[in-house]
Amino acid sequence: MTKLFFLCAVALAGIACTDTAQKETERKDGFTPVLRTKEDSLYHAVIEGHDVGMAKMGILGRYTARVQAKLDSMSKQPKGVDSEYHKQLVDLRKDLQQARQGMNAWMDSFSADSATGNEDLRIQYLESERVKVNLVRDKILLSLQKADSLFAR
């Protein structure tokens, strides 16, 4: 019994004394917790643009449904009633749909591991993707801003 107790105590002491500090591991997708290279920074900027846009997709969908409901109810009214508001709703619906389609098209075409073996080519790719995703993000935010102001009436 004492041998078993001694053996358990030694094993427990050995486990407690080992270095369990997490070693930072490199991720293969070019995105590390600490941005060390231009590639890491660009990838982070691309993903950040994507994340901002995606965070607004739910609101974008709700506004699209709200616009469609307004248009449906207006179609039951006599022609010419509030035609300027109707035009604004149609334009807003188009903007909201284009914003959604823009994000979906960008996500379909984006390749996280594109040109991983060639640093210069990868940096060029990530720079162009950063520009594209920021345009998509801005389109989403602008269409939501238009919706906010139209429905604030």
C-alpha cells in the first residue's frame, strides 16, 4: 500500500513539474495570433472586412423582407399614391440585394490558401482581395444606412 502511495505521489509530482506552457504554433492559413509579416496583416485585414460585412447580413435580410412587405402592401393601393416613396423602396431593395449578392460572390471566389508557396504572388492576391472585400463591406454598410434613414421617417 505504501509503495502504491509513493508511486502515485512520484507520478503526481512529475506531472505537476512538467512545462505545460502552450507553445505558439504556426497556422498554415497565413493567419497567426501575432501579425508578424505583411502577409499575416493582409490576411487579417481581408478576414476583418469579411467579418464586418457578414455581421450585418442578418440585418440586411430583415430590411429586405421589410422593404418587400412595404412594396407588397403598396401594390394594393391606387396607382400614384406615394410614388416617390415607392421608387425609394424599389431602389433600396435593389441596393440590399446587390449587397447580399456581392458578399456571396466574393465568398465564392475567395481562396484562403491561394498562392501559399509564392509570397510575392500571395501578397498581391491578398491586397486585391482586401480591396474587393472592403468594397463589398462598404456596399453593405451604405445600403443599411439608406434603409435606416428611409425607415426612420
